[in-house]
Amino acid sequence: MLDIEVVGDRTLASVEKGDVSLLVEAPAGISAEELEQTLSGVPESIEQTTKRFADTTTMSANTTEIDGSTDAEDATDDDLGGGA
């Protein structure tokens, strides 16, 4: 879905496809050629970033096992609250 809105002296264009959305803000009077030139490297940048994320170990793969408790469960009543 493509949505374009002019707010004051700015143009906001958003595109949504599935779980991905992209928002572009530009001066209201920008020409199509200027906008195209400005955004020309975006697809390649997105592709590079996607590859970096794919090559990175996920956080869940790096975690160690824990006993399931939290610090709040281990705290006494005196440990909770703001104090005077």
C-alpha cells in the first residue's frame, strides 16, 4: 500500500508490504528525479543490512540457561519501593 501525504512544507510517503514498512520524508516541492536520485542506493543498503542480520547469531542462541527466577522474586519487601 502506498500512502502520500503533504504536511506543511514536507511530503510523507509510506509503503507497506507484509511485515515491512518504509517511510520517506522530503520537502514538498521535491522533483521525482531528485527523490529518485536520493533513494537510488536504498535497495542495495536494505539488501546488505538483511545479509548482516542473517549472518548474525541471534540473541537466543547466545543466552545461557537460567533457573527461571527473577531479581524481583528474590527481593525482600525492604528492597522494593522508593525509600524516604
